[in-house]
Amino acid sequence: VAGLGLLFFAAFPILFNASLIFTTAARGALALSTLPLLTMLVGAALGIEPLTARKTVGVLVTILGVAMALLSGLATAPPDAWRGDLLMVAAALCMALYSIWSKPFIRRSGPIPFTTLAMAAGAVVLITASLLRGSFAPVAEFGAPQWFGATYLGAFGAALTFYLWAFALERTTPTRVAISVTVNPIAASLVGAALLGEPLSWNLMAGIVTVFAGIWIATTQPQRAHATGPAVAPDAH
């Protein structure tokens, strides 16, 4: 469990933040949306989750939807953006392995004890690395807004989010949980439109429809035709 915590709560955030040094937020969000695809492929390779045509189509459709929604942001990129893209895909791979390998531990211990120990292991590594690098120096200048932001991100952006992630992994397949990541850039765009007055473009609306269509395809089963046969008369008594 501690090893999984290091994978997800130490390696993942380091790779995630490092990627944004080289690439744009839009390209990073698209690279992270490969998480359900990576989860599905790794799960199939390890024999954890069967690979089906319907699930594959659904995952690919959701990634297409994210690309459509982020179309305007993908047009421009810095010279070394490919480095950031690869770092974000590596971060997604860490998350995929965490989702696949953690499922039996979550079932055994429950989502709260598992998440608590895993996050604690990752936090110890990050705090130690920050102390060695002197990364806590800016904290002395924090005011009320910064402390409020840090508290909110820690409580809701981290603890609650990762608890819900473990809660979902306990009850369904890793790919079905991972596909929810594709909603993240869509939700961010909608919140930006509501709170910041950002425009709702046609490609965003098309991306929203495509993402939810892909989720529906990947998480539902096709209707099976009921077998029909000759009617059998009830026994006579």
C-alpha cells in the first residue's frame, strides 16, 4: 500500500507538474485523458480486466471528445511541448497502475484506511524532498487567501477526490473509473464559462456531447436479444 502511495501521491504529482513546465494546459489535459486507454490496455495485459470492442470504442470516443473540446488550445504549443506531453502520459501511466493494483487492497481494507496510508506515504516523500530543496521558503509569506487555497486543495482537491476514487475502484472496474478523467477538462471549461465569463465555443459543446457518448458506450452493455422458442403448454392436472 505504501508503494502504491509513492506511485500515485509522489511520482504522479511530480510528473504532472513537471509536464506543465514544457507544454500547455490544453495539451496536458489531452495527454492525461489517455488514462482510460492506458488503464484498459494495462488491465488487459495483466489479465485484470478483459478487453472488449465496445469498451475500446467508448474510450477512444471520449479521447476524441476531449480533443474536440480543447481544439482551440491545441493550435499553439511551445517548442519542447512534446517533452511535457510525454511526462503527462507517464503520469497517466502511474495513475493507471495505481488504479489496477490498488483494487484488492481497497476491497480488503476499505477506501478510507487505504487512501489514508497511501497518501501518508506519498506525503512523507514529498515533504522530505521539499525540505531538502528548500521549497517551503515561500510558505512564510502566505496570507489568508493562500492558506485558504491550500486548505481547500488539500481537503477537497486531494483527500476527498482520492477517497472517492478509491470508493469507486472498490465497486467497479479500473477502466470505468479512469474514464471519468475525461470529464475533467470539460467541467473546467464549463466552470470557466460560468465564473470567469469564458466563451462557450462550438467545439466545446461538440466535445461535451462526444465525451458523454463515449462514456455511455464504454460503461453500458449491449442489449441481448431474448431467445425465442415454441410455447410450452402448462401441464394438465
